[in-house]
Amino acid sequence: MAMSSGRDAMIPLLLLAMSLTATPGSASATEAPRLLAQAASPAWTAKVDTSPRGVSIEARASGGTARLTGGCATALLSPGLWMTLFNPPGLPRVNGRRMTMNFAVTGGFGTQTFKARMRYEAPGDSWPSEGPLPPDFVSAFEAGGLLTISDPAGRKLADLNLRGAEEAVQLMRRVCGL
């Protein structure tokens, strides 16, 4: 995907700021900078790790307590993007329990669904993937707008805004060769 110039990227943010301060009954002038900062800040953070060399990514679910982390490392036996879901609501917390979760990415291309085999680990209260997600997931994740994770019965566990995912994937491609 082509990166827009900083000036082009600021235009939607300036329009948002003007609408927030100009619309009666909307956010007050004191709330506008906070809302503008939320709109501009990425939902996904990414950082380069040195040992082992790789990239870690992270985001919090919208309106919930769930958190999704991921990463790639150049020294892993199976290269790719590995994910871990923390604190999803309503799942049994039985150490070693396996479950296939659905990762649905929605964007301008529609919705693409990917399956990931996850295993509960009690010490970290987490559900790490048992392998990397497919390369097609990485491309959808990069271009999408929303990631919804659900259990096998279709119950939603988390919605994650994908703002910042494009930059995270570009970093993973440079560092890990995804």
C-alpha cells in the first residue's frame, strides 16, 4: 500500500477537528483535542525486539478487557505471525484446553475469516496460537479496518480496530521477512 504524505494524512484529522468544534451539541472545544488524539493514534503498537530478533505487536479490544498480542521472530522454526489472546470473556480457563478460534478481518474487500488453533495457558491466563496465522491473514490484517475474534460457536470474544496494523505489518515484513 502506498503511504500518503504527512500533509495528506492530516487533512481527514483537520476535518474531524473542525467538525467537532463546529457542530452544536457535539464535543466541546476542550474535548476536541482528546478526541482528535484518539482518532490519530494507532490502535496497534509495534516494536522491534533484539533477542530474539523480531517484532512485537499489541492492541486492546474495543469496549472490553481482551488484549491481542502478536509477533514474528527470525529465529522461530515456523516463520510467520503468531498471536496470543489475553482475557477473552466467557471462555473456560482450563490449562491445556485447545480451541479453534475464528479471526474475521473486515475491510474494503469485504470480510475474510481465518481459523487459528489456540491453547489455553493458565500461568499467563492466555490463549497463544499453536502455529503462525496464514500469510493471507497477514495481508488482510494489513489492509483491513476491523478484526473480530470469535469462538467456534460464533460468540464474539473481541473486536479490534486495525488502525496502525498497516505500519505494524510493514515493520514485520522488513524485520522478519513476512
